[in-house]
Amino acid sequence: MTDSHTTQSKEAFRPTERTRLKRAHTRGHYDRETVYAILDAGLMCHVGYVIDGQPYVTPTAYWRMDDRVYWHGSSASKMLRHLKQGPQVCFTVALMDGLVLARSGFHTSVNYRSVMALGRAELVEGKERKLACLEDLMERMVPGRWPELRAPTAQEAKATTVVSLKLEEVAAKVRSGPPIDDDEDMDLDVWAGVVPTPTAIGTPVDDPALKSGLTPPANLARIQIG
């Protein structure tokens, strides 16, 4: 399996007219360390694209390997049938870290980490490469899970489409810390602060049809999201 935390380049992403922040520019980050850390903390993304002049945004699971992000789905999916043509897409990930409650509604906000990437979607070709990518997805979800599973059948591989996007035109945006209120509001009798909203991994729940005697594997403790 490819180590998703390795990188092919340490150079920062070059801001473009589309990725350069126009407002709150201090929240913008273009270094790979920040971008990759956010991508590696998430598992769900939104992919935006246009079909016949109509805009669509599809939520889906994703994973990163080196300087690419990947997502997959049914070969019959409308989105994936379109993405096979290699269109321009907008790929986004957002992680919420807390409610920022200010002394006024105007300054109330959220703490978050986000990434936006723009570029041309590329179809992953070849059964072996596709299966290697799907292995990386499974290992991203639960490290050590892939060897425990039944191998994919030829029909399953055929029915699955994998798409990638090379990370080139990319920006991260991050907000952290307490509220920023106006000076004249600081003496108001209004509580202000941050309510953290951490992502928690819950206790595994058995499938009702689970074979008797099976218990959750130890590698479930290695799941990392958020």
C-alpha cells in the first residue's frame, strides 16, 4: 500500500487567481503540510462539476495518496460516468472544530479547517491500479482491514470506478481561537467563548446478522478521523 502521508514535493502550492483569498487572507494556507494534514483528517468530501450547463455537488468518501486525492463509486453513477470524460471539478473538504460564540451575532462564527482543490478529474485505469487504490481507501478507513476481507471479484472491480485529482491548484483555509468582538461590546453581559465540536469514534456496534463468536478486531482502535 502506498503511504498516504508521503509526498512527492515539499514546495508550497502557488496561489492562483481562483485560490488566492480575497478576504480574511491571514486564514489562507498554501503549504503542503497544512493541506495534507487537513485532507488526511477527513474522509468525506464534496465534488462540484457541471453537466449540460447544470451545476452539481456530490458528497462522497475520498482518500489521499501522495499528491492526489481519489474517490470512487458505482460505474453506473451519473457523476462517475461524467467524470470519466475528465472534466474540470472543484473538490472541497471541511472539518468543523467548534462554535465561536461572540457577544454579537455579527461576529459569531465557527472554527474550521478546509481545503479547496481545482483541476481536471482523471480516471484510474487498469484493474491492478484500481485495486491498489481501493486497498488504500480501506486502509485509510481502518488500518489493517484489507487483508481481513474477501478479495474483490472481477465483477466488483468492473462495477467500480475510481477517479483522481492531482493536487496543483489548492488552498487551505483555517479559523481557530476565540471570538473577535468589537471593543465597545467587551463589557456586555453576554457569555462569549468557544464550544468545541470534536469528532468522536464511537463504540463498534455488531451487525445483527454477525456470525456467533466474532468480536470487533483490535485494529478498529486505529481509526483516525477529525
